[in-house]
Amino acid sequence: MGDEVVISKRMRACSHGGTYSVNPRLVRLDYSSSINPLGAPRKAITAIKTNTSSLAQNYPDPECRGLKKSLSRYLGIDPEWISVGNGAIEVIYWFVQAAFVKGRVVIPAPTFCEYELASEKAGAEVTFVPLHDLELEADQVIEKARGADAVFLCNPNNPTGILATKQIMKILENVDSSTRILLDECFIELADNPNANTMIEQISEFDNLVILRSLTKSFGLAGLRVGYGVCNPALAKKLSANKIPWNVNGLAQVAGVAALLERRYLSKARTLVKKERKFLHDNIDKLKSFRPLRSDSNYFLVHLQGRNSTQFRDRLLKKTGVLVRDCSTFTGMGTQYIRLAVKMHRENMLLLKALEAFDHND
Ligand SMILES: Cc1ncc(COP(=O)(O)O)c(C=O)c1O
């Protein structure tokens, strides 16, 4: 059984970061949500402003045809392969509820907690496969996936920020095609070398694969709620069988279309993330009380060297207004890690100042 952990039909805590995870009035700087540091693209905001009065009073296109066309161009994939949801979160729940998940699912740990929460709500048993030194164990996942309904994978993983593309390819090639795989790439456009790490180009090779994407992180549109799944049209039909009509509002649809035109915006964000991640990593590493971990993405873990992460988050917030992600609610993560987003240089300086205050005075 190795390091396997089975949690049977028992609801676990699943919480998120963000301003509303604490008293919002205390938050001056949110380092708990890992959104594109450049914010929403200007074209998306202009599209919202220009279209507000016409779209507010009309029903949106229930099929999101314009947005699917834009996503199709953006991904180089036919529109029938794309299912648009109210955020990626809706697609996760579709995946679970479309009868893809009944008996047992396999989830590496730690990872994004909604996979386990949605599966447990559907009555499934979850087999966790612990990461080893925060790396994905492909062979373990393949072994545990035998007879499972579904496997959930996240690349880059949340909360580690680490890409595991080789291991994921191995899993895709070795898991039986009767087991459905949800591969969450919601952060991949802000990670290093997205084109070399995404499975979008290989999607037609795997009939059991749904790739999950979102405009939340990549295009800084968290409040608008636009996510999508990519899979073959037969699977797509099953995936969105329970979709409610008008699930994506009209302003979100036009903002999405406008955002996808801003190709340079993503490469600019990636350059900034890489530079600022190194800046934060190098400077946090100089402090006694914090050990930053390597990451390929726009967020990274920090080990607190003996401190409790929930208490640390609360004390830092109260004293400095900086909110960090307490990772103790991730299954298998323990109580000594926080996750930090990578933001603009000016904000990162303020974060460092806040951490420094706790290095010397706490
Ligand atoms: C890995 C991962 N996938 C999906 C989501 C949900 O994305 P969305 O805002 O598009 O629903 C999150 C949100 O934090 C996430 O961390």
C-alpha cells in the first residue's frame, strides 16, 4: 500500500485563499491569491465598459459561441472540443457529476482541494498518493489508478508551483482508457515554458482526458468566472450534460474574447513572474525564519521553520495587512507552510518588509 492514504466518504475541510477567507477589512495586500500580477488586460476592461448597458439587459449566448471561437483560435483547437464553465470550478463539478466519478478516484496530495471535495460530495472514495519531496510519483499514481473511475492531476501543481510534465505524460500513457483523467492546467500560462509543458497539442491522443483551463489566473479575471474544459466532442457532450442555461454571463463572455487578443500580455507577465520570483526567493532565503521552496510558477511555498502557518497568517495580517495562504488546509501539507503569490516589484518590496518585521521581532 506504500504511502497511500484512503479517505472514505468523509467530508474534509476545503478552504481557499483570497480576501474573503479572512476579515476583508484587514487585507491591504493579498498574497494568498495567485493571479496574473499585471491585473486584468485593458482590452477586457474596455469591453466590459463599452458593453455594459446592452449586455446587462439581455440574456447571454447560452452556448458562448463568440468566446468558444476566440478560445478555438487561441488554442488551435476546434470549438466542439471546448466546454465553457462559470470558472474552472464548474468544470470540475461537471467532471465529477457527469458520472465520471462513482466508486473511487485517485488524487495526489497535496493539491487543489476541490477535486477531493467534489468527489466526496458525489460519494466517491478518494485514494491519495502523497508527493515525494513535493514531486509527483507517476508509478504510484498508475498503480493506484487501476480500477479507479478518475485521476486528478494539476500541472503546475497547486500549492507547490512545480511542473511535472514528464510524470504526467507517463501517467497518461499508462492509465487504462476506462479511467478518466482531469488535468488541471489553470496556472500553466503563468508558468515557465507553457508551450513545452501543456498537453493541449496531444489532447486528440487521449480519449479519456479533459484538460482544464481558466481565465481567472492567466488573464486576471477571477471575478468574472470564466473557465473551460478541452476534450474530444463525444466526451465534451457528456461533460457538460448538466450545464445550466446561461452559465456564463454576457460581460464575462465579451471580456474573455477581448482578453484572448492580448497575447503579448501573457509573455510580459511570465517575464515579470520569473524575475520577481527569483527576487523574492533570494531575499526571503536571507531571512532566518523562512525557507522558500523552488517553483516553476507565479507562486511558491515557504516553510516556516517551526511556526504554525495559521497563527502566522493571522498575526502577519493583523500587524501588516499582508494576507498569505495558510497551507494547513491542503491534505498532506502539514502545519508549517504558507504559499505566496508573485506580484509587482513595488508590492513584493512591501511583502519583504512585512516578513522582515517577523524575522526580527516575532
Ligand atoms: C489549481 C486550480 N484549479 C482551478 C481553480 C479554480 O479556478 P476558477 O477561478 O477558474 O474557478 C483554482 C482556484 O484557485 C485552482 O487553484
